[in-house]
Amino acid sequence: QLQLQESGSGLVKPSQTLSLTCAVSGDSMNTGGYSWSWIRQPPGKGLEWIGYMYHSGSTSYNPSLKSRVTISVDRSKNQFSLKLSSVTAADTAVYYCARSSGSYGWIGPWGQGTLVTVSS
Amino acid sequence: QSVLTQPPSVSAAPGQKVTISCSGSSSNIGNNYVSWYQQLPGTAPKLLIYENYKRPSGIPDRFSGSKSDTSATLVITGLQTGDEADYFCGSWDSSLSAVVFGGGTKLTVL
């Protein structure tokens, strides 16, 4: 059974870079032709897709975040990462990693999520 | 403001049926697949419906999805108290080259 687990700093200072890692277990990231996504949810609000990466390294990012986002993959560890630069309080959210289907649009399964707070 | 439009809330009694709508445009729902997600309180979203009407393994057939033109609908029959959750629709948007979501609908089982 495929499982995903986010890890990283839960508190980031304004203007710094948010860094998270998603460990994938139960299957290899390079099987099935799936993409691997990051999604976030501000407290009490809706979902916002951040971007995805294929195992090949090709990426697609949300245009509203594109200038600040980098998603990368570590094939040897079967995990992928998110970096979001120049963060502000508006970036405070629960961040989820998940398997996705590229432009088919569906996302699942999801990790349990990790809360990242941007505050000095 | 979300690209896809959902009603903020719906409610129904146990055992009854409820429908949740999701409205978009030709750049998303009109020409791409729709998916639906269930988010129980304090948990991560779970994929309920993908590619308009397909159910992942383990999702009961009480949950069904459909699409027509630029709108989609999630139907839940035989409502249970455990179905109380937020429900989100999603789709690929060809103009934005991004996955977009609805704002979410809170289901209350009275």
C-alpha cells in the first residue's frame, strides 16, 4: 500500500525558504507513470495545488507560485522535496504531498500533512 | 476566490441522498476530468472519485460522480453520520496549466 509522509521545519521566518520532504513507501516513484504533487491548505480554508514533478524530473507549477517554487526528486531515497522561497505569513498552511496523475488532474493518496507557520 | 464553484454547505438526514455541485468553465471541467475529495475533520483529503465517475478501490458505491458540459455533481446516497466532512472538487485547467479546486462544501448529516 502506497504511503507518503511529509517532514521538515514547522516554523519558518518571513523572507526565508520553506523546505519539506516527502518520503514515499510501498512502491517505487518510477512505476506507473504518475506525477508527485505538493498541495497546501491555509487554516480553515480550501486547497491550493502548488505543483508536481514526474520521476523523469519534468515539472509543472502553479502560475501564482511559480517564481518561488522548486520541486525536486531524490531517486535513491524514493522521496521528493519542496522549496518555497521568500515566504510571508500568507504561506502559513498545512502542506500535503501526494501521488498525482499529471494533467488528468486527480490526486491520491495523500500524506497526513504538516503544518508550516511563517512567523518571526 | 476558487476557480471552481461549490455551494458552501449542504445538509440532509441519515439515510437520505445529497448532491454537491461543482461549476467551472471550458478551460477546466468542460474539457478535462473532474475528481472529488472527502476531508474528514482533522484529516488529509481522500480521493473519492476520479476521471469524472470512477471510484478508487475501497470507496463504496454510495458515492457517485457525473459531469455535464462545464459542471459536475457528486451524489451520496444512504447518508451516514460518518459522511460529515468537507468535499472538494478538482480539475486540470488547460489555460492555467494547473490543478484547480473548488472552495469546498461542508456536508452536515442532521
